Amino acid sequence: MRVASIEGLEGLTIGRLARDLGMTKSGVYAHFGSKEQLQHETIDAAQQVMEREVIAPALAAPPGIDQLHALADAFLSYVERLVFPGGCFFASLLAEMDAREGPFRAMAQQGAREWLGMIHTMVTDAQQQGQLEPTQEAGLIAFQLDACLEAANYYYVLLDDPAVIDNARQAIRMLLDRRGPNHPTATATITSPRVRSPGR
Amino acid sequence: MRVASIEGLEGLTIGRLARDLGMTKSGVYAHFGSKEQLQHETIDAAQQVMEREVIAPALAAPPGIDQLHALADAFLSYVERLVFPGGCFFASLLAEMDAREGPFRAMAQQGAREWLGMIHTMVTDAQQQGQLEPTQEAGLIAFQLDACLEAANYYYVLLDDPAVIDNARQAIRMLLDRRGPNHPTATATITSPRVRSPGR
DNA sequence: CCTACCGATCGGTAGG
DNA sequence: CCTACCGATCGGTAGG
């Protein structure tokens, strides 16, 4: 996972892995049976990491605006802590595979659709609870939120500058501050047990 | 350029280029002297394409909000027309090189800083002309604009879905509609010779 | 721009 | 998990 997040999934070779592990190529090979299987299992393992580091913390928050904040916080923390040394594994996979053909492009497509779909659901939840502007299309809000997260990931890794993460945090706070009638900071509310500090 | 935008700059091999061109490896090699030189010249050529397709059309518009709209339109058109079959060459380069070491990472860093700096300048121009909310930090607005453009590029290529471009267009229109006192659609204005249609 | 070659590395196989 | 190997491809060189 670490090698692939830096060098790309194609740069993850059996020989390199063997050298890093102090094994022979054949020894590593025997565990996977093919390079494609190695790549496949690497993606599966990375998915588990991302679910543990990003998805689970988000779903631990109550549905609605809190969940969106929790998702953004968890993702940006996961990027900032360099859980993968090349930044978000799936952002790297997306960029590597977006214009190629084959099974990994299809997996990247499915991952992207699930990710965007999850954000979309959280946005509609927040809108239905009156915590987020209901007049705006949920897909557009989801696009904007995700765009900030993706940009933060790529530029943080490239520039090694924490200000990038701050920019994303601020931009997302602004997006989520376009509040509906029941926003936690707009009125004291019963539906949202946890009230966050208002920020800017 | 086309190969590198799809397979990555590292996937641009002399042998593959020779095959595509019907030449021998040595024949291609003689033109560049090293793989690194081939990669370097490929980046230079791609920079010229991007300046012709994106930068020049933006700078042709008058400084201020029009220039920001022109930049976003030119970039999204350049992505949508697949000027490079793998999407924006420098977005691909950034994602490939962001976590590696070496000269290409440094080039990607410089390219990113110049790109963000250009958008930043356009934002402050628009703010000084009263066309854009002056209370917001220009760097934050530039980050949001760029985030929409980058996300549009990656997801358009991955998902092959024109709705992605529409989302970016709408999101950018919203960002640029946070107008100052002199916004073209807010008041008839003398400073901006070209008045755009208001859109949504 | 070519032929002819180099050592290194690639994914993969045979056989243990 | 190993030794010993395969054909293909890598960047690069010698010499023309």
C-alpha cells in the first residue's frame, strides 16, 4: 500500500516488494499468483484502511451536518497524518487509472461513485433535517465538498504545506454554513445532540 | 504528450515511442540523449499547449472577474475537448509526481505555484475592481476555484460524464457571484467593457 | 537514423 | 519459500 501510494499501482512490482521484504521474487510471487492479484489485494487492504480511518469516524457522527463535518475532518486528518505516504490511496489510484483501460479503471470508477454517493446522501440528510440550504442541488454541494477534499490531498502532498489543509477546512466550513432553518448554530435545536462551536 | 497524459511520464518509454513511430529505439534515443531529456521536452511541449489553450484565452479577457470566467471556461473546454487524452497534462503530472523525489516533483511544484499564483492575482484584481467580495481572503477563493477545476478534470476523465463539467461550471459561477459593489450583473459598470449574460 | 549489443529488471514457470 | 531459469522490455552504448 505504501509503495503503491507513492509510485503508483503499476510501480508496485514483485521484485521491489521482494527486495524490501528480504525475500526472493518467487517467494513473494507464490503468495499472490499474479501481479494483478497482488494489485487487487493491495486495493482491498487500502480500502479497509480508508474505511477505518475515514468512513467509520464519519458514520459515528449523527446523520446530517455533523456527519459531513466528521467526514471532512476525518479525511483531512487522514491526509495530514500521511496514513499513506503518497496521500489518499484512492485519489492516487483515480489519477493513475482514470485514462487507462482495464479492471483497475473500473474499480476506480466504482470507488468514486460510492464515495460521491455517500457524500450526496449525507448532504440530503442534512437538507432534510433543515441544517443545510435546501434550494441547492445536493449533487452540486457534494461536488464542491469533494473538490475541496481532493485538492487538499493533492496539493498537501505536492507542496508539503499545512496551509493547504487549512484552506480546505475553511472552504468546507463556508459550504456547510449555508444553513437551513434548523442549523445547529442558527437555533438551539433538539434534532442535533452535539452542537459545534460556530467558528468564523 | 498523449502517451504521458494517459500512462504517466514514467510510462513514456523510448521503446514504446519507437514502436508508435515505426522507428528503432536507438533512432528515437538519438533525438533526446536520455529518457530524462525526453520527459523534460515532453513537459515543455505540454506547457506550450496549455498556454495556448488555457492561459492565452484567459489573458485575452480584461483583468478582473471576466478573466476568472475566461480562465475557467478555457480550462473546462480544454478538459472537455480532451486536448490531452488523459485530461490536463499537469494535473496528471502533479498526481504522479507529488510523492516522489527528483526534478519532476520540483517542476510540478513550480507549475502548481505558478498556476495558483495566477488565479490568486486574478482574484485580487477582481476584488480591487469591486467585482468580487473583498472581505474574503483571495487565497481561499483561488483554492476553491482551482479545486473545482481539478475535480472536474479528474472525474470527467474517470467517469466520462459531461455532468461533471456542468457541476464545475455551476460551482464556479456561484463562487464568482459573491459579488462586490461593482459586479457586472449587480450594476451597469464602466470598468468592465464586456458584460456577460447573468446566467442562473 | 541504423545494427548490434550491454546489464538490469519485468512477470512468470518448473521443480522442489 | 527457495534455486534456476524463460522471453520481453527497460535505459543506454559502440560504431557507423
